[in-house]
Amino acid sequence: MIYMSWSKDYSVDVKELDEQHKKLFGIINTLHQAMLDEKGREIQSTVIAEMVEYANIHFKTEEQYMLQFNFVWYHEHKSEHERYTKKVLELKERLENAGFVLTLEILNFLKDWWEGHILKIDKNYSKLFNEHGLY
Ligand SMILES: [Fe+2]
């Protein structure tokens, strides 16, 4: 069974952003599969680094649109992104030490964060973005 599967429920009604969310789900699935295969230790720091980098690109994309369209919750939304980035950077540092291994608890944190963020936070910009012709 796929650990994180994207469905229409997660759509923010903007194709570019949905595609980015799908890719982030995919990266977390890669980590999950590696953990199941007991290969977590070999790939964890590379994949976490990839996730930090890609999440950063994704957050910048959302933030640019929010600024461009004067989204009222821009600062609150950006703070959520910053809080996540800080946590994942700490995680990345810990995973770079050989003694530390990825756990299901960590994966669950990532999964819950993305699901919650998309459903409760991201979806608030959909209407505004659509009104500006962004689909
Ligand atoms: Fe967001």
C-alpha cells in the first residue's frame, strides 16, 4: 500500500501547485519504502536533502502567488512554511549523523504536516488564485 497517496481531496485547484504537492508526496513515499526495505540509512540524508530543496522551491512558488494577488493571510501562511523548514532542517542535521535512523514516527510527522497543511492552510488561497485566472 502506498504510504501517501494523492487524491482530488488534496487538490488546491492550481495544476502547478498540485503537481508540486504530488512530487513531495512521492519523496516521502521514497523515504517510507526505503525504511521498509531497511535501506533508510543509505538514502535518508540524500532524500531528506532533496525534500528540503524541493519544499523550498514549492513554498517560494506559493508565496510569490500570494504576494502577487495580495493574499490576506500571506504572513501567517509564510510562517507555517518557515516553522516546517526549521523542523526539517533540524531533522536533516540529525540524519546526517550515522547513528540516527529514520523512524515511522518521523515519517508520520511529515505525512501529517503535508496533509494538514494542504487541507487546512493551502486550500484557503484557491479561490483567490482562481479569481486571478490561475488554475
Ligand atoms: Fe503552503
